Amino acid sequence: MSDGPSTSWPEANERYLLATVDVVRALLESHATRLVGRELEERGVEAAKAVEEAAAALPAPAALDRLTSVLGLSPFECGVLLLGVGMETGAGFARLCAAAHGEAESAYPTLGLALDVLPGADRGALSPNAALRRWRLIEVGEGNALVSSPLRLAERVLHYLFGVEHLDERLARLLETVPAPAELAPSHRALAERMAAVWRPIESAADFPVIQLAGGEVADRQAIAAHACALLGRQLRVLPAYLLPTQPEDLEPLRRLWELEGALTGAALLIEGDEVPVGEGARPRQEALAWLAGRVLGGVVVSGAERRRAWQRPLVTFEVETPPAAEQRNLWRASLGAAGAELDGDVERLASQFHLGAAAIRSASVDALARQAGGNGQEPAPGAEEAGEDGLLSAVWQACRVQARSRLDDLAQRIEPAATWEELALPDLQHDVLRQVAVHVRQRMVVYEKWGFGEKGQRGLGISALFAGTSGTGKTMAAEVLAGELSLDLYRIDLSAVVSKYIGETEKNLRRVFAAAEAGGTILLFDEADALFGKRTAVQDSHDRHANIEVSYLLQRMEAYRGLAILTTNMLSALDAAFLRRIRFIVDFPFPDAELRAEIWRQIFPKATPTEGLDEEKLAQLNVAGGSIRNIAMNSAFLAADAGEPVRMGHVWRAAKGEYSKMKKDLTPAETRGWGVVTGW
């Protein structure tokens, strides 16, 4: 009697599997007990009828039939699997195996027993390249010979045949399942549909091209891939490349494990390469990634911030961009919900300043709403107070800064801005230019987007500045002032560490810095630009040409960068006019005259520092720049604190002597004239 239509697939599948196992059991019994004639025929007919009835009750193909079809198993190979299932289900299989072997201690199936018992026996099915062993469907234990060694069904296959979803434990330690996102930005959804269209017509696992997703954020790339897989009725499993073994003898088993998993479930594999940087030190991981992606069968996606080279296997690359501003604004409104209505037009300012993907916007929104609910005080975003904000804009602004930091923290040094406009002692002209820089950053959305200046391409829209002057004249302080004014992060990049002697490496390093900074419109301070500029002369060899290419590449990225990029140099004269024309602002930081030095001295000591008898006009006689003044002031404070006294001229004189010694200079009488300090104090 067949089951009714209400029978669930798991129940019907198990019934069918056990019925097929009973067919093999009948064959094993006949071999063990030497059944012949009518008894054997009746036993076989009974078992076959049970299989037919169980098959009729299946609402969908049984797991055994799917496995047989996908892997192309022969009836003999299928029978070997059923021997293994029989051992796991009891039913006297161990006793029957011992009887069939004629040895009580051999209570297990073997390949030799399968050759004797199962119809269609095929010795070739035992070879390493045949399905049973290639896919590791069976595990062969130790023995004197292959055919007499214990045979066991792989645990993953056993669970699959019983309809139980269970990832192989060896893979479970490495892989993560990424579900399809509930929503995708329209541009990302279109990209996922294009990706699905590449794979949709492919039938053979060996014919799938590798798909490469390059650029954008890790979470966005994975969401696109998961959506594409969902369109094809597949799951997506993610393997971080930093977990890959680097030895071929370890990679091959991993490849076989995944190929079986992909064959059983139809899942696609995404290898996340963002943690494997491009460079000499990461070569073993890169080679492992390329080896696995180039050889594993089925759908494979390689994900990373940068493109990777093509392999022998066909490769289709999609560039993942952060959603355009209009989509970002919609994502902000959806993520902030009802609270977002308070921001009104400020959502446009967020989308203009922060170039975040969908996942980062959702994370920043959750963070901001929690900040606001918890009353976590933050520095106000630019214009928040004037707009009458009650804290939501500031909370969102700060959450965005945090979201944008993760990739850049590994590439550059973040500077917490502390300086103010009042502390920045510069001539009026330089002050005015710096304030213009702040205006350009603050109003770029209005000018570029609303007033149409950004419609003719991205070139020249980056806000770049060159700060030129000797050490200690206030270049870094000015960058801090701008960061504080705009409520943006400031990162210092030492170009001397970025520049590489290997051709092409400098550009790669710069590309990573700009790509990481793009999300937050971060202020980038390229310190020691002289390491890249040098004294440009006529091009004489390939190294001269490459140096010029590096400079041009840096200026090109600065022109296209959405944020503010600042170069500092002590060698303004080393730059030719063609390069200077590509920089929007040039600020010359002069060596401070006596009047400016006096102003610096008035600002240099914090209000909490006790002072007595300090004469700023006389202190300004010290012919040093602001950086040295700061060092002298701090050292004099330590001397005074150690003496239990307020800071006096004598402490400053002693600290100045130490600073001058460090600079290999002598403190002249003219610089301390009228101080009233006893020499040798």
C-alpha cells in the first residue's frame, strides 16, 4: 500500500532509502546463506516491490537518486554506498558481512565483498579517479589489501542520503553561509542579475567561469553574490582566503571536499580575498587562492578590493561600486526609519560626505540611533548647531566616521585633531586660504551636484592642497584645524614608507590608501612628499620616467578623490608648473617673524599651566619655528614641575638650550638679550 499525498519528503525519502538497502541486504543474505532457486527469487521480488511502492510515494526525487544522477554513479557504485548505509542502520549487517566473509572478526563490508555480492561488479570503480574515491564518498580503512580493507560510508554522504542538512565538519570550520539580503540597492541588484546571467546557461560543473567581484565593501560584494545565487536557487558559502592552507597536499583534499559539497547542494563558493593583500609577503596565500579558484569545479566567486590576475580558467570580472548618491539617500531614509524624518535635507549632506555601501549605512544607522538613545555626547557635525539639531545628525555623523575607519587604520596613522584656529599663528593671507579650503569641502555638494559643476566628469573635482614650508612651521597643525572645523577624520600617510623601489608597487600602495579613505571623505595628509617629488630633472632612464609616473598617479588620484587630500613639502621649488596647476590650493607656511613668534608664545601654554613672569616679546627673540617653540614650552613645563615651581623664563632658557643642542645650533646672546637669566643656571 502506497503512502497518501500527505507524506512528507523526509519520511518518504527515508522509506525509499531503507527499501533500497533491503535489496542489498537480500543479496548479502543470499551470498552468506547460499540461498538459491525459489527462495532467492521470492526474497528479491519482495524487496523490489517495496522499492517500487516507496518510490511511488516520493513527492520529489529521493536523495539517493539525486546523488546517483549528479555524480554519474553506476548501479554497482550505488550498491557500494548502500552497503555502507546498511552498516549504519543495523539490521544485522555486521553479522551478515562476517558470515559472507566466513570470518567472525570481519564484521564489515569491503570492496572485495561488494565485487562478490553486487550485480554489475566493476573493478575499475575502485580506482582513485573513479567516483567513489575521487569524491571521497567512502572511506577505506587499513588492511593488507585494498579489496579486503574495511569500508565505511563518509558521514557527510550518510546524512545527505537521509535528507539531513549537515556540512562536513572539516568544511564547517572554514565556511560561512551568507543568506540572500532582504533588500539591495538598485545598482547592486542589477549587478547581481548580470552575475546570475553568466552562470544561468551553464550545465556542467567543469564549464563554470570564475566570477570576480572587485572593489567596494566586503559586505556589499557578499550581498551581491548571495542575491545572484538566490536567483539561481543556490546557496552561497564564504571561505576567507586567510584560512586557506598553503601546501598543495592540503589544498587538494579541501578542493575535493568542496566539490562534493557543491555537487550535493548546488551551493557556490565565494573566496574572500580582502585579507590577502597584494605584495611579496602574501604570495603563498595568493597562490593558494589562485590554485583553488582555478581548479575547483562549479560556481566560484573571488571577492576582493582589487582585481587579481586571470587564470587558465575563464574569468568574468564585475566592478562593485558604492551605490550612487541618490541610492545612498534612499538607504539612509530606509535605515533610519521614522527618526530619519528629523534630518530633512541633512540626509543629502551625509550622502555627499560619506561614500558608504548599503551594509555600512545600515550599521551606521543602528549605531547612531543607539548613540542618541543613550545620550552619548559627540562632537557636533558641521552646521548641526545652526540647524537646531537635537543630536541625531551628530550621532549619525560620528557613526559614519567610525564605519569608514576600519580599512584605513591599517594603512595610515589617525591623528586626533586638537588645534584650533586661534592657535594657528599664520599671516592673514594663509589664514584666508585655509578657510577657503574648509568652505570648498563643506559646500561641494551644493556646487558639484545642485549647481551642476560635477556633471562633466570627476576629474578636477577633488579638493587638493599643497602645504609648503620648513619643518615646524605649522603644516600638520593646519591640517588638524581643518579636520576639527569639518568634524572629519585626519590620517597621516608617510610617503617615504609608501614609495617602493619595485616598479608599480608605489601606485598599488597609493590606490589602497585612496580606496580605503573614500568611504569617509577622510582628510588625507601625505607627509614628507619630498620622498616622491624630489628634484625633478630631465628624464634619462626608466627610473626617472617611473618616478614621474608615480607623481602623476598621486596627483590624478587627488584630483578624483571625494575628500580633501593635502601634500606637505619642504621643496616647493622642486615641482614644475604642470604639477602645481593640478593642485587647487597652495599654502606657503613662512618661517614665523618675531610678531608671529610672540603670538605663538601667547597661545602655547595651556590655561591650566602655572606661569610667572613670562615675557612673550622676549621669548619671540628665539629664532625658531612653531614646532620648536612647542618642544621648548613642553620641556620647560617638565623642568618647572620637577622643581615644584611655575614656569619662568629660566626654565624656558634651559629648555631652549636643549632644543638648540638637538638642532646643532648655538643659543646666541641676541636671542636671550634682556631675559635677566644667569648664565649656567
